[in-house]
Amino acid sequence: MNKRSLVSALRWSCAGLAVLLLSGCNLDVLSPKGDIGMQEKSLILIATGLMLLVVVPVIAMTLIFAWRYRSTNTKATYAPKWSHSTAIEAVVWTIPCIIIAILGTITWRSTHALDPYKPLASQVKPITIQAVSMDWKWVFIYPDYGLASVNELAMPTNVPVHFDITSDSVMNAFFIPQLGSQIYAMAGMKTQLNLIANQPGTFAGLSSNYSGAGFSDMHFTAVATSQQGFQDWINKVKASPLNLDAPTYHALTQPSEKVPVTYYANVKPGLFDSIIGQYMGDMQMNKIGTEPAQASAIPSNNDHAKAAE
């Protein structure tokens, strides 16, 4: 085998290996199943395309120049005193400035349009889910139904879902890639997120912020189903013999890994507010099991940002 054939074979082998490795990737962010996720996918593709308008020509010109002005090419123009070109300067500054201006405008608009606190426009009343991150599991409380689950949540399709999110441990991050909008969960604070699933399915949820030894198994399942399917899920949870009272909750807070899906038919009233309030010292209450705090007194991330200003 000559040198050229060997190089060609090596090139095709590398390409085949890359395709094989990438075939195992599941890019959920680029396969959205909800309106927020679709808007975020569009933003990613537009931003990537605009940046490639600079990246691709630069890479191409680097290769072309290296080939044209190689030491063995005696036909290349030799201009040792050349130092400036107004035309080149105009191109290399004008095009990036235009792209940055376009990206800035798109980012400004999308930042406001995709504000996680912004309620989704819909004729249907949203459902509320209170999410609590722990070491290393997720607890989901449905205050309107008085029930809870561990590492699984359900929602009806085409119905907005309002998440109240906090942590009963270190900082974490709540993320359902196919529905969009990662947002942090922090102890003593409540943050919000509004999502919607436009298609039925089972979506992977995860913590996207490292939080210790059990982080890699801190996954949950988000199930989007019909109204009847959602009601069936509610009935299944209601049939559970378990209740999420104060002692049971304290047992859940102990670090544990690979926790199976668990259902609780009843939840102690005001539990979510108590989880936040236990970190507020004299401002609220100190222990879960006391009277629930007033929701209006619990600070959100926005409240802390205003206080910092």
C-alpha cells in the first residue's frame, strides 16, 4: 500500500469511528417536545449558524493559505514589505460586528420571551408542582392534589406547568432537556419555572449541577400524558399506603443513591414552605413540623437580587 492509499484509509477509518461514537449520543435538547424547548432549539441553531459564518471561512482560509504559501510552492507571490490592506480590515471588522449586533438583538429578545418566571399563555389553568432537590433524589409535591412522589412527575399534555423549586441540601439544578429551561434550586430560596409538554411521552429529567457522590444517579422521569392518563396517575398515587409527614420527610433527607420511584398519598400541609423556612432562622420557623410559613414572606431569587441592588 502506497503512502496516499494509507492516508486515505486512515482518514475514512477516523470518519467511521466518529460516526459510530456519535450514533450513541442522544441530543435531547435538539429534540424538544414542548413550546419552550422548541424556542430554545431555534435560538441554539440560529446562534450556531451565525457564529459559523465566521468560523467556517476562517478555518477554510487558514488551510488555503497554509497550502498556497507552503515552502515548496515557488509560484506564490512573495511580498515581504506588505503590511496593510484597507479592504481586508473592512471585511474582518465589519462582518463580525454585524453578527454580534444580530446575536445581541436576538439574545435580548429571547431572554425576555423565555423568562422562566413568565407564565405561559394558555386558555387552560396551569397545574403547580413543587420540586425539592435532596442528596440525591427529587421530591415532587402536588399541592392542589395533596400528594407527592419521589423521582417521578406527571403532567397532562398541552397544559402549562408552574414549578416552584427549592433545595433541602446544596445547590442543584432542575432540568428536563426536552422541555427546556434549566434553573437552579437553592436552600432557603424559591425559584420558579414554567414549562409545557405539547406531545405525550416519557422524558428524562436530571440534576445538571454537581452535588456530591450520588450526583450521577440523581435522575427523575417526567411523564406527559392525556388528561385521563394524568388522572389515572393521580389515582395510582392516591392508592399508595404511604404518607409524607414530618418524620417520613426527615427520613428522605438522609443521603441516599438510586432511590426508586415512591408515591405518597397524602402530604403534610405547608410542607414546601416549611422546607424553605427552616433555613430562614428568626425570619420564619426553624424546624419542619411547625406551622407553615406565609408564602408571601418567603424570598425568591428575584427578591434576593433586588436586595443586592
